Amino acid sequence: MIHLVSLVNHVITGSGEEESVADIIMHHITDYVLTTGFIGKINETILSEKLFGIFDMRITKWVFMLWVTFIACTLVFIPLSMKIKKNLLGSKSRWVNLWEALISFIYNEIVEPNFHGKAAKKATPYFLTLFFFILFANFFGLIPGSATATSNLGVTFALALCTFIGIFSVGIIKQGPLWLIKGFVPGGIPILLAPVMWVLEFVGMLIKPFSLMIRLFANMTAGHIIITILLYFIIMFQALWVGVPSILGALLIYLVELLVSFIQAFIFTMLSAMFIGEAMRSH
């Protein structure tokens, strides 16, 4: 998560070369190749050569956290789906009921308002996958020693790209190829203004996924930076009157981050559903 080990080491021992707060923050919000442990050995041997002499295939901290998120989702939802199939009338397990409640919440609050009938049922698996993947990635980033995959622009760009592709794919499939022309111009617009409106609407459509990318990245990065700065105050002042408030403040922000992790997963999924759902209907 944050460079807590380095921070605590400086506070307790007071020895060694101290890192600046900028160095610690940059270490946290930038990617780097893993060089220690089993993965480090793989990077130095099997993956040391670039694929086709171009692509660096070494495992970085962000890639590792994406794998962890994927494995966690697989371990949770595959057994869960099997249990739900066996108990079509409902399960007595609190574990199963917890996830069923979350699934129902996403369906009722996100999918159903933007899609209807068969379309809602077809869209549900994608939006459930999107929501839980982001949620798990956000929560894993709060574990000390880990990293938040969704605080990386590359990851949020890929997620936003899926929404972008979904918008245009659904629009063309549901309304035909002419949607690319008529779908961006509101009805009743004078012919002379139609080209200008098309350009403005098209640019607005491009901005929507971009805003999703930046919103998720910024919100998941900001909290970690604040916690880092609060903890760094302990190193700067090395005084009890600063240390106690700093730790309490960091804990408070950490608790807020738990809520933010859920909210950001919900908002990203909700806005994606709204943008894709709009493409199903005429302007």
C-alpha cells in the first residue's frame, strides 16, 4: 500500500538515509519491476528478454496486483455460482446471502434503470464483473505492503476503454451504422447547425470514458498520498504532540478510504451503464 515499512523504520531507529516525502509518494504512485522473491527470479531469467525485442514482459507491481484481484474474484465467484445453482430457492449461508445481496443491489440500482427486459439480463454479467473487479482491486490496495491497481492510469484507461467500446458497439448494433451520424445530433436541429452539433456531441462522447479514467485514478490515489503525508509528519517532527494526531488522522483517512473504495467502484459501474444505456436509445 503505502511505504509504511520505510516510514516506521525511520521513526523507530532514526538511522539511515531518510527518504523525502516526494520520494515516498512517487515510489507509491509509480510502477516498477519486481526484483525480489520468486517473481523477481522469473523477471531476471524467463522474462528478462523482451518479446519480439519490443515488449517488456517482466512482472511489475501493478500487474501482480491485477493477478491477485483476478484470482480473488475467481476463488469467490465460481464456488458462489455453484452454490447458488444448487439452492435455487435460496441459501441459508450468510456468506452466499451477502454476495447475493450485493449482486441484487447492482442489478436493481445500476443495470435495471439503464437497460430493460432481455437487455438487462444480458448486460448484468458485464457490469457485475466490472463492479467487483474494481471493488476487489480497491480493497486489496488498502492492505499494508500491497498496491492499488486502480491508482494506475494504465489500468483505469483499460477499464474506461471497455466502456468506450461498449458505447459504440451497442449503439451500432441497436440502431445501425447510421447511429454514428444521426445518433449524435438531437432532433429538430437546423441543418446548418447539424455538423457543429455532431462534432460537439462526438467530442462529448469521447470525454465520457476519459472522465471515468481520471476520476477513478484520482480518487484512489489522493487518499494514499494524504496518509503518506500525515505519517511523514512523524519523521519530520519526531514529537509526541505531532505523532499521535498524525496516526489518528491517518487511521481516519484509512477508514474513509474503505468507503471511497466501494463508492468509486459503484460510480464507475453506474456511469458506464448510463453511457452504454444511452447508446441504445435515440437522441
